[in-house]
Amino acid sequence: MTEPRIELSPPDISRWREGRSGVDHVHVFDSGRPGKVVMIQALTHGNELCGAIALDWLLGQHSPQELTPPSGKLILSFANVAAYQRFDPAHPNGSRCVDEDLNRVWDDAQLFGKRDSLELRRARQLQPFVDAADWLLDIHSMQDACRPLMVCGLLDKGAAFARELGMPGDLLIDTGHPSGLRMRDRGGFGDPASDRNALLIECGQHWEARSAEVAIDSVVRFLRLTGVVGEAWATSRLRLPLPEVQHLVRVDEAVVALSSDFHFLFPVRGLDVIAERGTAFAQDGATILRTRYDRTVLVMPSTQHGRPGNTMVRLGRFES
């Protein structure tokens, strides 16, 4: 398969190693006053350049005084820097992770267990910041072309938070991942009784130029929504219009590959809708997979990583 064209260049983030936090590539702006803790993370996956570009832009063009909230704290984190440093435009998917997916290790059993990997070591460094955060934005992008979408977690409170943000046009309530807990679902973020809330934005295809614009806008709007910056500051830095309407997709099934011979039966794109129930859409070894209801939405279908245990697509429905 031909790789998508790479329209972005990875910024040099070595200048952001020291962040007054005690942990490399984590920056803390502390007002010294009681208040909410706001966290924005980039590079949960090392090949997702848009988040690195957004935080590099934010840190490079704004003084610590501008980024210090009137109360509470702001945390900015570049997560899987070791994977990012391996980015090679000739083999762009090779830098997603070093040992394992950093976004599947966020349950206590793994974080505080005996197993070891580079990603687990990094997650253990980041865990105190994540657990301190009241509001979290985790910036991602996607392997295949798709309009931006917001992963709101498993709970309606995440979708309500995304509607306050106002972007992007497509919101997703899903089932999580069978292979491990995401950061955005950890602790209070995944508790309906908690005021803590998190969003995970998928800004577009990994290396398309527009994904960086979406990432920067999401950062600006998130900082405004959480009270870190004021209206005038945010308005002067926004680049993209808000969608006219936001649509919610509720996922009820994650399709996980059982064999290395998983493939779709026709070309698919993210957020495609299959009109009729019973339509064959993929094959996994000898098994034919069919839709279980009309107007099935294909969420983040993966045409790249057909290995046993990988989530190949999520299936859901648009809700009014």
C-alpha cells in the first residue's frame, strides 16, 4: 500500500526538554493559587506530528506569563519522545512506539506492576501529572484519511465536554480498547460521578498539513474553555471555523483481528456509512463479518495494521 504524502515536518523539540517539572519534556505553569489543573498532551504516539507542532507553536510563541493560568496549573507534556526521535519520513509508521502502545498501559495493574518497557517507564513518569489533572486534552491523528473526530470516552460527560469545546464536527462515544486502558479513560476521567473530564482529539491523517491546524485550534479552544486564557487571546489565534453542527457516533463494537489475514472487502474510509444491515464488509481468515444494523458507521478503520489483537475498526451509529 502506498503511504500518504508527508506534508508536515517534525519540529525539533529538544529545546523543550527542561520544563520546571522535574520530568523531561513536561512543562508546568503554576499560578501559585488554588484552582483546576489543566493538562494537554502531545506525542502519545511518536508518529503523530500534529500534536508536537501544536505544543511547539504554543511554547515557542508565548511567554510563561501568557501560559500561566489565573488560578491552578497548566501542564504541557510531550509523551513518547523516544519514539518521536526515531521518526523517518521514509518509514513514517516505524516511530509510533518503541516497545508497545503508550496508550494501552494506563490501568494500575500495569503502571504499578512489575512488567517493564520503555513506554511503561514513560507512563510511570507521567502518571502523577495525569492523576493531578482535572481536565485533559490528548492530541492524536489517524493512519488513514478521515475528517477530524473527538474520542469522548465511554461516558456521556465526555461528549458534553466536547460540545462545550465546539469542535470537531464528529464526536465519538466508544467501548475503549480490549488491549488496554487509554490515558483518557484513567481514574476520574472514566468515572461518571467525577467532575474530572478528558478529551482525545483525532486531528486527521497523521501527516496532512490540515491536521496541524486542527491541533492548534483544539489547543487554543481548550485553553479558553478551561479558563487558562481569555477570549481576546484565543480569538486572535484561532485558524478554523467551528462546524455548523456536531454529530455523535455511539460505538457498540470494536472489531479485533483474530488472524493476520484481516482485510476489508471494499475500499473504506473513516466515518463511512454502510446502509444496509447484513452487508459483508470484512473478512478475518475464513470468517466473513457483516453489519448488524442499518446505517452502520465505520470508525477509524485500519487498512495498515492487520495483526492479531489489533483493533481494525469500530462499529457504531449516528445519534440525533
